[in-house]
Amino acid sequence: MAKLLDRIVDASSDSVVKAYEQRIAKLEREKLVWQEKSAKLGKPKHTFSEMFEHTLRFLANPSKLWENGDIIGRRTTLRLLFSGHLVYCRNEGFRTPETSNVFKALGEFSVSGKAMAETEGFEPSVPG
């Protein structure tokens, strides 16, 4: 910027001075745009609590986002549910896709058929 100002001072032609002034104005506008963009960096669009609530609602019922969502919502749902692409076999149709790690971890917490301790026999019975 300082170099351009020095050149303007040294320039004698009006057209050269005007070209330099236009260039300085353009650089100033670009500088303001970059300042605005850098001010927005690092600031989330939503608060943590809003994103957390949205995440829990999705994990509780992913089909709701699929049914009520637009094409972007449906694509997002597929990306969150499955870790890879859907594979199609000519003879057998669509193959079972690989579930994402989030839902694999949630599946580990499933309590169907599992118990932490037996209901009886855990402690010795006391004659009464």
C-alpha cells in the first residue's frame, strides 16, 4: 500500500494517478472483506446446547429426519447412519451397509439379552 502511495506522488500523468487511486480503492475493499471474513472465523453458527439438542434428537429417532427432511437432510442422514456407500449387487439387490461407529457404539449399550448381574444368587441368602 505504501509503495502505491509513493508511486502516486511520483506520477505526473492524471490517468496514471487515477489508475493508482482505483487500485488503492480496490485493495481497501478487499481488505475490509478479509477483515469481515476473519472476524467470522471460529464463531459457531449455533450454540453448543442447540447443537447438542439437535444431535440427541437425531440419535433418538433418525427416521424422523429422513421422513421430514429435504434432500439435504436425507443425504446427511445417510452419511451419519452409514460409514460407506450403499452397494448394489445385480443378483441380490442392495447389500447391508456398514453402520457408522456412532451407532455401533450405541448398539453396545443395548441391554436386550444382557444383564450386569443375576437377579438371584448374587449375594448369599440370609435365613430369616
